[in-house]
Amino acid sequence: MMEGRIRPAHEPVLVCENVSRWFQGVHALKNVSVTIGKGEIFGLVGPNGSGKTTLVNAITGFYPPQQGKILFEGKQINGLKPYRIAEGGIARTFQNVALFRGMSVLDNILMGRHIFMRPNPLASLFYWWWAQKEEIAHRRKVEEVIDLLQLESVRDEHVDVIPLGLQKRVELARALSAEPRMLVLDEPMAGMNQEEKEYMVRFILDAQDALGLTVLIIEHHMDVVTAICERVLVLNNGSAIAEGPARQAISDPQVVEAYIGKTRDAA
Amino acid sequence: MFYRLAGVHHTRYETARALWPVPADRWQVAIVALLALAAPFFLSSLYLGSYLLPWLIWSAAALSLTLLMGLAGQLHFGFAAVMAIGAYSSIHLARFGVPFELALIGAGLTAAVIGSLFGAAALRVKGLYLVMATLAMQYLVDWVIINVPAISGGAQATLRTPSVSFLFIPLDTLSARYYLALGWVALVAIFFLNVKRTSFGRALVAIRDKDFAAAVIGVDPFRYKLMAFFTSSFMGGVTGAVLAFCYYRAVTPEQFSFNVSIQLVAMVLVGGLGSVIGGFLGAGFVLLVPIILTNLVAGMAAAGWFTVSSNLLAHVPLMIYGALIIGFLLFEPLGLAKIYDNIRKYFLVWPFRHSRS
């Protein structure tokens, strides 16, 4: 089944060229190069501390790389502020749910429409003649995402009071309502039970299909990675140690060694 | 009971975002609005002028500050200075012959520009450092007002407000001044409620809650913090002008000293951060409770329950008042607004016990 998903001629969407990042003495990313094709679900795996999140943070502008280049749809994005990169069409979720805790589920997802809205105090003051039209128009868009991710029953709840599995789904909804062309998911299934995981996989596949997304996903559940990712990049200690079709890459001896050590260590 | 969600159906997104979707809330707002409109007819001028009028104006001030502190999460310990800028610029504009309506807007703009200049400088820092930076604003503005005779009218001077009219109604009578203050606080409250349901308010709350997550969905934190400073200072400036023209009618720099800034922060905290009803309740609490306590203690002493020296009488209410504030911060950090909300939720789910949040 997976073979059918691979389209041979991927037009590159995101290109990282020799990306390096230091945090003082720690060399967190060492000359990592990767090309992600349009419409692909690309996995990023590796042991803890291997630099997966750092790479994602470099792409989304939190920790711009000190060396190397990152191109999105042919345009250089390293050095841009995070909000510029968001406006450019990259949305992401966080490893530890980063929802706005003072808001309802609906408001959180509406926040994803921010880049299309024109927030302005005067528009708020003259709500009935000015802001209302815009609010309603974006509410319609958000309701489509709520439909897609089946969040109808919780949309008016505070994000604090819903379970973690749903919170992660809300975060995905927020990212999707920004209508990104590329979606970056940082451990979307961390801390989930099997059922929630299956839902999440379904939603990621649905969203990717419905919106024609390119997805970069960090995930520790290897069953998920092999099931949905066309290709993966394996990082260890900040360097890329394997890249290729998911099954092939994670059975690479170097990758096995990085995760569970060498056979001679076992003794 | 009277609070019922049953029967409240939304078939359009417009009604789902109405300010008060529950009928019982609408009734309460209508009754309070009617009472406020009718107040000059049934309240004595003492109560109207010395209790209700300052309460309304300080509520507007607390709401202006809570936009910045509650929604955007930026601490500001120099808000009295912002109001001082508004008060002094409106007086000078009015003396210069500018119509009062424009003088009010001018006061707001002056306060907003100066306030956001300090804001821009202060926004490179967070938390306690921001408090220090806004404190610096308080002292700088105080110093400038006191030491520039063109602004303060000379050292230790009192600047009287010229007599003006608003929309052809002269502000000579107490009820005219009351209605102007009422109109302003109503406008501020409605603005605040609308901000909370539009993209502007959401962007501010997003920055307050998780600034990195806000950035990653396209919010420019610096820009929105600055907008919060601008909007809040504008409202604070106009409120300062309304305070000067409707209540004090003669201003001195001491009326906008550091103590006042702290009182404003207390109003916002006791009332509940980022809440409209909290703004009103907090301002009422901070203004009126010391007066009520003093009267209460004096009354009990007069009735012969106990004897207090006049020295002690001056301090006991302050001590109780301080204890009350500490009590609030300990037992209900979300303030009076949360207590109101709890009571409302109790009735909403009655006869059951639990609501979900």
C-alpha cells in the first residue's frame, strides 16, 4: 500500500543545505542537509537529544542556524522571524502542547486564522459594522477544520479542561486553519494511548489528502513512522546518519546502533 | 432558576458571538444600565458626586489598565502617569480654545504616543524588569510635570479646568458631568467586550499565554505589545481627562502620583485580570471599601460598642483593607470577577453542583 503513495518526481518544497546550529559549546546540528518533496510525509527520527526539535526550530525560525541555508519553495527563509515564516505558509505544532490556556477551543483555532485577519482596535470598537463580517467569514473556515478533525463537541470548552489527546488535536486544528502548505508536527502522538494515536494518524492522513500538504513529522512511535512516512531522516548527535524509505532507514545498522547500542555493548 | 441555557439555540454565528447570549445576563445588564441612567434622579448629589461618579471614572481607568495587564499580560506600574498626561494635555488644549470633544481625543493621543514610546523602550524586557521600566516612566513624567511650569502652571500649582461643553451641553452641572463619565465608561466597557471577541483581543491573549506559539502562527509579538500599549494608554489618557474635567476640576501632580498607580494595579488585581466586570468591582472595592470600613468602625464606636481613639480610627480601616487585599490574593487570585463567575455558574447548573470550568 505504501509503495502506491510514493510519487517518483517530487518537486522540492523544503531544502536544508548544511544546516549547523550551536548552543554555546553544544554543536546541536552538524551540517544537516535534507530535501522534502511536495506532498510528501517526511519523518524525522532519532534518539533523545539528537537534534530533531532543533532542526524544526531552525526551520520555523526560533533558532536560526548559524551556518547553512534553508529554502522554502525556493525562497531563503533562514534569518526570517518566526511570524514571517508562519505568514509564508509553514505551520507547526509543539512537543509539549502549546495552546493558549486562557482561551476556548474555538478561539484557539480561530487564532490560526490570524495571518488572514486584520486585527485592529478600531475594528473591535465598531464591531457590528466592521469586525463582525471578518469574524464570521473566518469562523466558517474554522468550522470546516473543526469538522475535519471532529472537534464539534468541545469547541466551546476551555482548552484546559479537555483531555491531552484532544488538546493535541486542537493544536493540529490551529495549525491547519492557517492553511499552510507545509505542516511541521513535533511529536504529535507523544503521551497518547493507542486509540488516540490511531485517530491522530487518520487525521494527519486526511488533512494531508484534503489540503495537499507537505508534512514533516517528528515521532518516536516507529509503527506510526513506518506506516505513514514515505521517507525518513535519522539524526544522531546532530548529524544525519541515514535517509531513505522509512523501513529501510530504520533498519540501517547505524540507526539500530544509535538507538539500542552495538551488539558487543550488550555483554 | 432564572439562569437557564436551555432554549438558547444558535442558528447563526452572529448570535453565537453575541455579548450576552443568556437572557438572564441581558436582563441584569439592562437593569444596571437603567439604574445608572436614572441615578441623578434618585441619588443625592453627595452620593452621585462623591461615590458613583469617581467609581465610574476609576472603573474606566481600571479597564484601560486591564487591557494591557490582563489581556496582553504586560505589567504597568506607571499608569497614573499616563492619566496625568491625558489630564494635563486636555486642560491645556481646552484652554487653548480647542473644542472639548477634540481635546479629549488629543489627550488620548498624547498619552498614547508618550505611553507607547515608553512601552517600546520597555518591551525589550519582561516581568519585573518591565515593572521597573514603567516605574521609571511614572517618575519621569511626574518630574517633568512638576518641573516644567508651562505644564503644571508652576511649582505646587493647581490647574483649574476651564468651563467647557460636550456636544453643546455645558459641563457645569453635576448630572452633565455624571452622564459624560457614564458615557465614557460604557464606551470603554463595550470596547473591551468587543476586543475580547475579535482577532485583536485574541492576538493579545495569545502573546500573554504563549508568546512563542503566538509567533509561530504569525503574530508579531512586538507589534501587538505596542498596539496594546497604544490602545491602553489612549484609553487611560481620555480617562485622565474625564477625571480632571468631571471629578477633580482642578488638577495637581499629586493626584497622579505613584500611589495612584499602585491603587490602579490593586483595582485590576482585586477585580480580576482581563475582566470587564472585574474592572468595575475592583475599582469599587479599592475606592469604596476604605470609606465604608471607616464609617462602620466609627459608627460602631459611636454606638458604644467599643472606644477607639481618633488616631486608631484613622488606621484600623486601612489595616482591614490591607488584610482584605492579601486575603483576595491568597484565596481568590482571580479576583472578584471569579467570585461573580462562580456564583453565576452555581445558578447556571443549579440544582446540580459542578460546572466544567
